[in-house]
Amino acid sequence: MKLLAVCLGRPEKLPGKSYKTGINKAGVHASVMIDRLGLVGDAVCNEKHHGGEDQAILLEGSLTLDWWAEQLGRPLPHGSFGENLVIEALDNRDIAAGDRFHLGDVVLEASCARIPCNTFAAKMGDPAFVKTYARGGRPGIYCRVLQGGLVTPGQPVRIERHEGERVTIAEMLQTYGKKLPAQDKARYLSAPIGSRLRALIESRN
């Protein structure tokens, strides 16, 4: 496995929107520093719902992006989904909270699923894309940064699986906002899920 792309965005307005977003990202051909809040130089405009230590990096697997390109009938250049990193030969459905990505000195830990929003739909030019994305069951992977450093396109990536309870990224999207059975609630809360999701589960279940 290797890192196929590192993508950065800058604040800009999408057509028909009054606010700025950093969702328009493009691949860069250089090393980029990652700190506890993500890629240095990457724009995060809506800090209420995006960014923060538990959602510092949005990661996509190349197999997942290939699947979406086939479903949508068009190519998806790196950064098309607003992702920061693209990992070769990775299917997002195989990742659970607590799984770690080792990229040289950098260590990232999967924390929660990307939940589609209206900004994402506007980026894709399709008002119905929120529902389309949810039905696809292959959400992007938000990660926290356990150890920062430089990342470079082409460098090797090693995955270390979480040894505790497995709560997959796909499952998080499927159950988002729903009342969980007591056994599943306990499983979720025992896993290293993101703080926003943890607070939601604790308040609604």
C-alpha cells in the first residue's frame, strides 16, 4: 500500500452558496506537514461540523473512489470528494474506529465516518447526492493525528488494526442519528470513536 495523493483546499464559494468552504481540493506534488489539526495549509471553514482533532484528516481508499467513479459514470480526480489523503488499494468498508495508518513517522487513527452534507452535494452538482452517498455505504474516513510529520505522495502506508471492539466506518454512517440497541451502544462507546459522534450517541440513546 502507498499514499497516492495529498490534497489541499483553499477557502472559496461554491455556485449558489453564500459561504466559503475548503471542500474544493487538489493534489499537490510535494511533501506536506501534518499537525494535530491536519494538513498545514488546508482550509477548514466550518469548524462546528468539520475539522478539529478528531476530524483532522479525511482519508479515502482508491478502491472506494474507483467504485464511486463507476457508479457516477465519470472520473474522480484526487480531491474530488474533498479528501486530504488517498490510499492505494484500500476499501473504506474494511476500516474501523481505532485502526491506524502509519506513513513514515506520521500515525493517523480512524475515528468516525464522513457524514454527507449540503455542501458536499453542491460540490458534486447534485442536490440528491446526500442520499446517494448514504446509500452507497462507503463513507470517507475521518482520522485523528496521533503523531504528526511530513507526508509525501508515493510513500508506503501500513495499517495497524484496532484490537478492541470493532465499529466500522460504514456502520457509523448506516446508524448515524438512530437509536442504538444497548449492546451496540456499549460497543460504540468502548471504541475510540470521534467526540462528536460520542456526544450524539450519549445524548440520543
